[in-house]
Amino acid sequence: MYYIVNSDKSFAQAVEALDAAVKRHKFGVLHVHDIGATLRGKGQSFAGECKVFEVCSPAHAAAVLASDLRLNTALPCRISVYTEQGKTRLGMIEPERMLELLSSDPALTKVAREVGDATRRMIDEAK
């Protein structure tokens, strides 16, 4: 269900590497949420770092929405860079697993596989 890898890079280096990998694969970065800073800014204790990238391939997103507009709630894809127990990690919920839970349309299997393959490569390149 999850695809998570460890990185030897610092948190900042992994964030920079993921941003570059997303763009190399011709996905767009719609937004980056700094979860750690947001929580601390709201007075919540959060010792680690966590940035969530919202990434999108317009062609793949259009295919998903054409199948079932309700799937807009599962878009865009999210890839996280975070620290846990002193280690930098990158991860995501696998698109294939998420879509198979939400839709039985066989046409989405190919789309989900393509997106999953691309996002795993992005993560692997960034680690």
C-alpha cells in the first residue's frame, strides 16, 4: 500500500532532489505543504520535518477524471519527504492500490500503473 525508501541525503537535499525528479519526469509540482512548519506554527509539537509534494500529470489526471469524476478526491498524487528516527525518508501511497480501492474500471489499471511506475522512479532518483 505504501512505497517508502530511506535516503542518505539530508532532508533539504532530498526535498531538492525530489523537486528536480518530478520535473524531469514531466509531472508538475502543484504545491508543497510544509507540514512540520504548519504544525509548529499552530502551537503543536512536531520535532521532525515533513514536506508533502502534490504532483500531477495532466494527461493521467484527465484520464482518471474521465472515468469517474468522483476520483477528483484522490488527486493529485502526493509524495512525502520526511524525517523519522533521525533518518530521511521519501514515500507515497501507491496509486495502483488507491485506485483499485476506489474504482473497478479496468481502464484505470493502466493509468494507475503508469503513474505508479513514474512516481516510484521519482522517489528512487531523489533518494
